[in-house]
Amino acid sequence: MKAHLTKRYWLAASHRLHSEKLTEEQNRATYGKCNNPYGHGHNYAVEITVGGQIDAASGMICDLGELDGLVTCEVLERFDHQNLNCLPEFRDAVPTSENLCKAIYQVLHPRLRTAHLERVRLEETSMNSFEYSGAPGEPAVGLLGWSGDEESDR
């Protein structure tokens, strides 16, 4: 039997949607007001959904404290109150909400060990939300536990 858990977190970040692969005119046409040279910000709701077997002893699929610690250390401390354009994750990628979802997934996926990371959902506004569930063939990770003592790739 597989169960799912979704936890919601909050982060605020700014970005400018601009691609070096497009001309200035194409950028303006593609991104509109989000191509503003001064950027703009969002208060994002980030939902992390994990799945796995319910542990017979605890009755849970993962330790919520471990999940909170992992998300705090690897996601919130990395992206909260940042200009996404200045981060290494977006050196070669436009910091769209789609790409932010993917970046969060890629940060968490190899580190989440108490359950399988099912998806990352990012709510940019009350009208826009985005999800990323991994690439086809991406290996499932599901080991024993996460410890905040592990080295980060940052």
C-alpha cells in the first residue's frame, strides 16, 4: 500500500524572465511585463509530495521533522529572498517557475531518503501553478534517512 504526503512551504524570490537565446524583441514578446529589466518578485507556495509505504511502527511514510529539515536546508535557505537570476541553478536557464520547480526537484530528489519524491508543485500566483515530477527514466531514490549533517552541493 502506497500513501502520499504533501507539505506546503513558503518562499519569496525575484526574477527577470529573459533568455540570451532570444532577441530583445523576442524576449519582450515572449515574457511581456516579466521581462522588466529590474525584475519582479513572487511569494511562492511550494508543495512537496512524497510517497511510500506506511511504516507499521510510526504509522507514517516519513518523518515530518526530517522532511522539514531537508526542505529548510536545501530549498528555503537556497532560494528564499534571492534573485533567482543570480543563482548557479539558473546560469544557463531562464528562472521561470517551471525551471524553479525542476531545480527544487533536482535538489531534493537525491537527498530525500525516507520516501520517494513524487512531485514539486509551485504556486506563483492564485492563477498560476506549476508541477514537476521528474524526467522519464530518472531513477527512483528511496534509502533510509536524511541527516542535516550531509554535505550539500552548494
